[in-house]
Amino acid sequence: MLRSLFVALKSGTEYLNYGRHIIQQWGAELFGAAPPSEAFRVLDLGCGPGTDLLNVRKSVREKHGSGSAIELYGIESYGPNVEKCTREGIRTFPADIERDPYPVEDAAMDVVIANQVLEHTKEVFWIFAEVARLLKPGGHFIVGVPNLASLHNRLLLLFGQQPTQIQTLSAHVRGFTKPDMRRFAEEGGFFRLVQFRGSNFYPLPPFLSKPLSRLFPTLAWGSFYLLERTSRTEGSFLECLSGDSNFLETPFFGGPQNPAPARRRSRGRTAGRSKPGKRR
């Protein structure tokens, strides 16, 4: 009964879960802060029809001029989405983001986006290792995930109910809170959290949800992290799986118990090989 009440109250606010406005704003700000001499490259992991990428490009061109050189890339395997992205000038390539080496050269990307993706994955160590590899030093990883510590999840747990962000009969296999994500992302010094925001506030209507998610982001439905790739750390993020002190019973792909195969380049589909053009 409590769950049904929450579902009814949240109806019509679901679009806020995706935090499109947050990603769009961050993307434009990062473009404006980047050196003007090179093309600005953005990659979306599981880009779907390219919504977040197109929003970022739109915002960049509105703020910095229609001639702004921004290159969009996406990892996507669903045919209809690939066709839509291609029509919009988004270069896509298929990959299993939990196991495949991403067909992108080292330090080739300025921004990587993973919006409402990580909660569906087990192999987050591999994902972070690949993102750390392909981001330029000082580049950014934008992550959007459901917030396990949201107000409505806390209330559900208080009454002995399963949180909506992670359920057995669900596609979500991981739950995230701000302290947990920060600890994980900053492990080994490859990333540092520079901004954190929330979006949507169950079970309240939009006119209350929007301001409350800004004031109390750790209680919002969705959590959005802006992670900066540090310039001082080399090696692989997978090193956090090495050593007796970090031993995990699950043999995560790419770790010492389940090493990944040697990386192979994908001919003709590798992002970052072309000579960078002028941004403006």
C-alpha cells in the first residue's frame, strides 16, 4: 500500500530522474573552460538515441556559437538508436561496456557520460578503468545514477520495504550513495569528485521537487557526479583489485582473478585517431 501511494504521488515527475538539465549545463561549462585549440570530444556510454549528447551540443552552440567544434561519440548496440545517432552526426560503435576494451585511443576524450547506466552493471571496475584510460588528464566523467539514500528509499526501508533503486525483480543490480560513490571513484587517485547535484524529489510534484533537490541533493531521487580525471595518476584503475588487502571474492573482469585479454584496436572505428580540428 505504501509503495502504491508513492507510485501515484510521483506520477508525472519521472522525466526529472534523468537529470538532463544537469548534464547539459555541465557539458557547456566544461566546453567553455577547455583550451580552444582542439576539438572537444564527448563520449556517452550507452547513449541510446543520443539525447544527452545532443543536449550538450545544443547548449554549447547556443552559448559559444554555432561553429563550435564539438565531436560526439557513443557506445550503442541497438540498431534503431544507432540509426538515429548517425543521422544526428553522432559516431557510434558497439561494445559490451562491462567486458570489451572501448575502441577509443588513450587520453582522446574530454568528457565521458554514463547516465542511468552504472546501476545496471556489475563490472564497474572495468568501466572506470576504461574511462580513466581514455579521458585526457583534467577531463571529466559525468555519472548519473539513482540514489539509494533518497528520502523515499529511506522511508521504504523504515517500514521494512525494498528500496525502489535496487530490487531483485529489476534491471538494477547496484545501489549508490554519495559517500560510497566518492570512496569508490577516488580509489587510487584516478578521479576526484568536483561537483555533486540531485534531481527529482519523490514523492513531491515538480514545483517542490526541483528546489528541494537543489537544497538537499543527498535526499533526491537521482545523484549526479562530476568527476575529474587527475593528471598525477598513471597505471590502471584495476590496480585497486590487486593485493591481499583489496581481495574480493567475486572475480571481477580485468582483475587478477579474471584478467582481461590483450586490448585490440578496432580498425576504422577508433575515436581519436583523426587530427583534431579547431574548436572555434
